[in-house]
Amino acid sequence: MAAAEQLYPSFPQPADEVHRLAALHRYEALDEACGPDFDFLAELASRLCGTPYAFLTLVDGDRTWFNASHGQSHDSLPRGQSYCSLAVLDGEPTEIPDLQRDARTMHMPMTVEEPGMRMYSAMPLMSADGHAIGTLCVMDTAPGRLGAEQRNLLAGLARQAMRLIEARAHQKALRLAQKELELLATTDELTGMHKRRSLLHRLQFEIARARRFRTPLTALMIDLDHFSQLNEEHGHSLGDKVLGEVGRLIRENVRVIDIPGRLGGAELCVLLPNTPREGAHKLAENLRAKIEAQVHYEGARRITVTASLGVGLFDDMQVKDADSLLRAAGEALDRAKAQGRNGVAS
């Protein structure tokens, strides 16, 4: 029965229903069209129209949502039980002078339940491409009609509400675009780690914090062993694939507060705030073992790589700034390579 009701809804639908719903969700209005600004428009509609109740509604696929209200609070109603399901049918103003005498509305909950609505007047919220996504409506417990001036004012407020919905949607899209740009600027596309510049910026911040709060700060320098040889033998596409998979492995095996980055080529780095040398060495050995155990595929061929890791410790004496911390980690990395690679040195 429920499936049949979904296929054949009991309420009328406009001919452009699919596009109308697409417009509603394109604006993300169900989430964005709420708050004090919209409540103020509802209150203003009530006062200008001389009615005790006003609502800003959005008509979704099967429910009508009351995103702003004045005089009475509602969350939502099934679409077939709301007056606004009628108001979005043709995108025109809708006025029902006596809800109790109209066969479409006389049995609806807001008509038969307290306080018992009698008059309904609504202006559609029209999307830029001409679809009614909801209404700004006023109601009264006495039958009647709005005057011409009141209808004009209500229509103007509905246009303002729609402009506000559009502005919210544009602001959200702009915020998302800015986040994407920030991500592109700070994140290495291949490994998912911080780019060199972003990593060095974070390092300066972590140095200042370690110095201020006298907390330990360590850095791991990681280099994939014989990576240039891998590129020469198997091609740069496989080298990029291996580097990307190693980058993901590292990101998945460090803490949220740790800062993994790619300095260049196959040389990676992880900044470890509030971590002493012993803890850093333990993590480095764990990463070394997991990198060695990781299997990469070139078609059906299995390929493994190893890594050498160096641990540098910020101590505010010999290692007292960002450059010297990275240099200490790099020197430890050189020792790990000199000792035969696939190892950790500090």
C-alpha cells in the first residue's frame, strides 16, 4: 500500500514537479532558508496583511516544511495535508477565503484542529528558472480576503524571501569553492599530504607552540629506498601509484594532530606535536614495517618497496628552529640510509 501511495500520490502535483524539486534542492533551501531573517519576513507579512499567522513554507516531494513562522509554530505536514501543496501547482498567487467551505481544504488538519484556520493567502517562492519551491503565506481564523495593497505587499515580501534564499545559496557555494581552492593550495594531489609550502607553514606554528608551552616536537623524514630506480624500471606512472599508496598508508596511521607532508620527490615528512623522541621512533618503526609489508600491483605483478626514516627532535638548544629541526631529521635519514636502508635512525 505504501509503495502504491508513492507511485500515485494522493495530492495533485504540478506538471514540472521533477524540475521544481530539482530547483528546491539546488538551493539547498530546506537547510538554508531558516533563522531570524526568515522569521522576520514572516512576522512582517503577518503585520502588513493584518493576520495573526504567517509562514514561509517549502514544499518537498512528500512533505511541506515550515521553515519560518509567526503566531504558531509548525515543523512539517504531509504534503497532501497542507494548503501550500495547492499553492505550488501553477506558480500563481493562491487565496482561499473560507477553508471550511472549500472541498480541497475542509478536512485538512490546520482547518479542523485548533485554532481552526479559515482564510489562506499565499504568494509562491519562484526560483530563477520559474519553479514554485514554496510559499510565503498568511492565515486567519476568520474567513476573508486580502486587499489589493496587502496582496502586493505579500508578493514583494515573497520576492525578498526568494532573494534571501538565493543569496544564502550563493554564499554557501562560495564558501565551498574557497575550501576547494584552499585544499588545492595546501594538499599534494598525489599523496593527499600537505604540500611543501603548507607543511613548512605548519612547522613554524608548531615550533612556536612547542617553545611557548615547552612541549616536545619531533619530525620524521621518510624517503622511499631506490625510488628513482623504480621509476626507471617500471615508469613514472607506477612510481606515482606507489607514492600515492604510501602517502595514504602514512595518513591512515598517524594521529589527527600529526601533520604529514611531501617535501618533494619521494621525500615525505611527518610533524609530530607533543611527541618525545621515543614515541616518534616507535611510530617511525611502525610506519617502516607497514611500508615494507604493503603490496603494490603492476597488472598481476606484485611490487614492494622499503623506506628509510630519520627522527629529528626540537630541543630549543641545538635544534632551535624549523630549519634545524628538518636538518636534524634529514641527517638522521642519511644515517638510516648509510646503515643499509629500510631502517630508522635518530
